[in-house]
Amino acid sequence: MSAITKKTSKLADGRDLFYFDDANSTLAPERKADLRNLGDRPAVAEMRLDSLTGEWISIAAARNNRAFLPPANQCPLCPTSAGNQSELPDNFDVAVFENKSPSFGPDLLAEDDEAFTVVPNLEIGSKRASVGRCEVVVFSPEHLGSLGQLPVSRVRTVIEAWADRTQHLMSLPGVRQVFPFENRGEEIGVTLHHPHGQIYAYPYVTPRTRKVLDSIKAYGPNLFEDTLAFEQKSDRVLIKGEHFTAYVPFAGRWPIEIHLLPHRHVQNIAQLSEEERDELAAIYSRLLSALDKIYDTPTPYISAWHQAPLVAGGDKVRLQLQITSPRRAADKLKYLAGSESAMGAFIADFPPEVTAEMIRGAIK
């Protein structure tokens, strides 16, 4: 079993805080308490239904006041110091805590209700409380850097944190899907330089996953298995391990796009074995490192871990990683203009096979 250890704590306003210590951590077993005098947490946000698309929109006004690219001496994700009372009261390897201004939560349903977000006939003007949970995953106590620059052992700790939190968040009443992700780079829209990611626990099945469920119904239960076999035969494969294959997808949308699938059908990170998690840490580290070797400057990206939803048919959805970047040249970005933003119809800038060749060169 993994020697990574977990410690549970609380922030001054009652939010959950978890420390995940590396297998070879030198940190003390005890951690300092959060001694800040914090005000009340913001009220739970409101979801409103777009009756034309059937999609829920969370109106989370409290997020508008969150920190925006503060200097290092005011970073809320660095360990607390004499001059900076941050969200992390003590030193850490990897830390996870409830978001101060969440898009979902902190309220939960009193008991699970599969019909909570079901609106008969898509009634116009429908709204619901944005129940669920939003957590922040801090990859390192160092203010600058990136996950791809950290040792594979630290990436393994992050994966352990994702697995732990996924398993817990899926057990909460009203949660339908758990989504770990990382936004990296100002071009993507990050508001904090400190290397970190987030986890959203949604009270509904996201629009993208609903499309996947529809595709499974249309194709059959072996959609992911057959997709993996198809991609493994292509010249777009980037890394093929014992347990995972990373590739540029046949119908890639973005200038840089990487998908990764496990060879075994698992629905989420928590279902991965120790051996699978070990290999995933090594492959994921190589992929992230390669992104920063394509050009002379770091490449912005979104790293998205798609996990199976907790609904009928969700067991046919396989865990999948998707890394995307809008960077189409050293000094150019792909912007989602009319066709992509208004119609959801993507036009790729160059063939995925060209992208694969470029990324393979960076990996080597």
C-alpha cells in the first residue's frame, strides 16, 4: 500500500482542510491550527435553468471578489507566515481545502434526491440551490513552478489526493459528478500563480458528459474500449504503458490536445490500483513536462479528469484525461470566436497527426 499519509483538519470558519504527505515526507506529524478571525461563509449560489438547452447555470456572485494574481507575499496558497495569514496554516506537501467562495456548496441535500435537478418540460424560470462542493488542491508549498516540474513522487501524492477526495465527494447526498481539474497559465484565466488545481462536485450531470452518455446509447457499451483500440493503432500515440495510453485524438479540437485512457475499464481515479496510480504518475509527469518543451516559454493548458457520473448508464463511462491548450504558435492563441463560442462547432487549425508529431518530439 502507498506510504502517502492523510491528515484531517479544519480552517477557522469550519471549512475542511486535508494534508497529504509524500511517502518520503520530512514534515512533522502535527500541524498548526488556523488562528484567523474569519467572517461568515457566503450563502450558497443559485442555479438557473437555460430552458433552450436544458443546461444549469450557477450564479455565484461571491466569486467575483476572489483574489486576483496577488504578489507572493500575499498569496493565499502559500504556507502561513508572520506577514501572510493564508488559507494554509502550516507547511505541507499537498493540501486540499474547501473553496472560500465556491460555485457549488457548501450546502448539501439532506438526503440523496435523483430528481433534484430534473425539471418537467424544462419549465421556464426554474431555479435550484447550487448544492455540492468545491475544493482547492495545492500541489506544492512553493509559490512558483508547476506540477510538471515537481518530482514524480509528488505527482503520485496529488493522484492519491484526487482519489481520496473523489471517493468521499461521490458519497455526498445530491452529488452527481466529481471533476478534478487544473487551469494553468494567465492565458487560461488563472487568478493565482501558485501551482494548484480544483475539484468540483456537481449536483447534475455536466453537458459534456450528457453527450457522452448519448453517444454510448447510440454506439453501444463498448464505446470507450473500441475508441482506445482505434487510437492505439494510429500514428497519434504519444505514450503507451502497461496500464495507460496517451494519444492525440482523431478529432482533436485544440491546437494542442492530449487524451489518456486506462486499459482497464475504471470509472474514476479512486478505482485505480496502486500499480496503475504509480504508472499514471510517471506518464502524467512526462506529458506535463513535454508541454513546456514545445516552445521556449511555458504552455497554458487545462487538464481535465472526466469521471463517470452517478446516474443510470454512468457505469459505461471510463475515466479519461483530456489536456487542451489554445496555443497554436509561440506567440499565438486560438480564441473561441463565432463558430466555437456561439454554435459549439469547432474548426481545427491543423491535423491532429501534426500535433502528435510535435508533442512526441517534446517528450523525447
